[in-house]
Amino acid sequence: MEGFDLFIISTGIILYALISGKADKKSFTGPIAFTVFGLVVGAGLLDLIDIPIHNEALNTLAEITLVVTLFCDAARIDVTKLSREHNLPIKLLALGLPMTMALGAAVAWAIFPEIGIGAALLIGIALAPTDAALGQAVVSNKAVPQRIRQALNVESGLNDGLAYPALLIAVSIAIATSEARGASAWVAFVAAQVVLGPLVGIIIGGIGGRWAEKSAASGAMNEAFSQIIVLGLALASYSGAEIVGGNGFLAAFAAGLMIARRAKHIVREATQFGEAEGQLLGLIVFIVFGAVLVPDAFKNGMDWRIWPYAILSLTVIRMAPVAISLIGSGLRPNTVAFIGWFGPRGLASILYVLLLLEESEISMDGVIVQTVFATVILSIIAHGLSAVPFARAYAASTSKDAEEESKQVHSFAHKSTGKKRVQS
């Protein structure tokens, strides 16, 4: 990344920071602002930024961003309370997520039969994780019931880490036929990635988290390094797993889960780190997305079938599995629809594509990349603009329902009291 490229990106960050408070209230979210800024200053319009797609700095940015995101998201989840207090996200993750992957792949294969089942799986899996940052007004609106906000937040925090092993397997299926090693070699490779990665993360997160907690409690570690150690643990897990042949991203995720169990002080620091440094890394990715990735992906045009798939991905492919997974939860239809709609696609999907471009031979202007990017663009706009008005409308409807229920209970109690008086 050249000095001028960095200057342009820094300028965009400064400009949005100056109006960020007002922008959030007007549904002009960070992902919208930074993607639009990237489109303006990038190859699509002014051509002020020139970053090659296969660039070491870009790959490093993608890797660090995903590592930090996975680690901090996992660290924020209280796994000891998950089964007791978070039954909605468990249903969304255990049932809704795999159904979304499967339905997304099936629809992709039906619309693009020429790409094969492996590529269809890549599309379905890459677009399954959600990104709460695109609908921040929903998870931060206290008028929306806490249980619903919590469900969306926990779901988006965990599904990118849970989807990654499936992505690894799909990559193996997609490219096994074009590589020299056979199916058994790919199975062994995936097994090593899926087993060794989390194992390293569990060890580093468990031991490192315990040491960090004791050090913080005794006062041996100062406040500044309480946040710095978050990055150290995340990167140590990632690099340690890569050294032994495991998957570093799964290691970072597993380490975050161990931190959530063993290091409550570090959890607070991880939350702050994720909301500051993690968010900054994510917004830089959105600038690069608009400035470099989108223009390069669509420079030779696109298949008209991509937009119908993108629309289906944000509606039926997401909302139908959510509705099925929440059967028996006692939620009203408007609540199920609300949860189903707010499944934005964003950072994880972009980072997955960058990693696929680095690790495999998929084409930048092919169906896989174009479909994922088109869906993310549509999601950035649709979920960003609808977050504030939809959250207000939903909050008003739930408040009205609660008021009517209260009146009915009051009326029933009043009638019961009247009957008792007559009998007496």
C-alpha cells in the first residue's frame, strides 16, 4: 500500500469520524459511508487508490481483521450462560445456520448449474454469516426487546467462526478435482485444519487467559497492556496453529471462547478492543471493498442472474431457515420476520472471498466472487437504510402488543374481582 493510498484512506476515516454521531441517527452507517467513499476514490470513479488484488498488504489486512473479529466475538460470549439464557441464538446457530448454507447452495446450483456443487457450496457458505454492524441501530436500540437484540448480536458474533470449517470443506470439494492430491489427501488436510487449529487455540487461550487474569488481578499488568494482550493472544493462536498445520482462524476463535470462560477481566478488554480497533479494521476493509474489489470484480460486466440470487439470499434463503429454526419458540410472526430480515451480509463474506482468492484459483470476475459481492452491496444498502425505521416500527408494535396484553390481564382480573364480590 503506497503512501498516497494510505493518505486517502486516512482522510476518509477522519471525515466520517467528524459526522459519525449524526450519521448513525440518519441511517448513514459506517459500512455505507466507507463503501461509497471507496467507490468514489477507487477505480470505479476518481481512480485515486491503486492497490493490486493479489497484494501482500491486502492479504495481511484481511487475515488480521478476521483473526481479531473471530477472537473478540468469541470472547464476548458467555458460554456458561448460553444454553440457559440464549435459547434463541442457539436455535439460529444450530438449525438456522446450516439450513441457510444448504438452501443458499441449492439455490445457487439451481440458478448457476454450470458452476457445479462445490462452487455452489462456496457461495452458500460465504453468504451465511451475518454482520450486526450493518444494522447497528437494531442491536443498540433499547426500545427493541433485549432478548431479540441479544439473539441477533450473539448470532452474528458466533456464526462467522462456526461457518469457517464448512468453508474449508467446501473449498476442498471445489478444487480437489483440479489438484494433484486425491480425495483422501484433502480429507486428511481438512481434518488437520479443523482439529489442530482449535486445539492450539484452546491451549493458548486457556493458559494465556489464566496468566493474563492473574497478572491483571495482582496489578502486575498495567491497563494499557490489558488491551494489547488481546491482540497478542489472538495473533499467537493464529500463528501457532499455522506452524503445526492447523487453521489459524479456527484457533483464534477457539482461543476467544477459552478467554470467555477463564478471563473475565480480559473479556472486558476484548470487548473494548473489538469495538475500537476491530471496528476500524473492518471499516478499512469496506473502503478497500468499494475502491478495489468491486471495480475489479465487475470490470467485465456480470451475469444478470446474480441480482435475483442476491435478493433471494437476503430474503427467502435467510428468512425461511430462521422461521423454521424458531418454531416452538413462542415468538410472534412479526418478531420472527424481524429476526429473519436483520441478517446482514458484510465483513465476514468479504474476508472469506479474499481468503479464497489467496488460497484457491477462483476467478476475481467469476460467478462466486460477483455473487457474494453483489449480495453484500445490496445488504449494505438495504439493511443499513432500514435499520432505524424498521427498529422503531418493530419496537412500537411490540410495545402496543404488550399494552394490549396488559389491558386484557387487567380486564380479566377486574372481572374476577367483581364475581367474587357478587358471590360474597
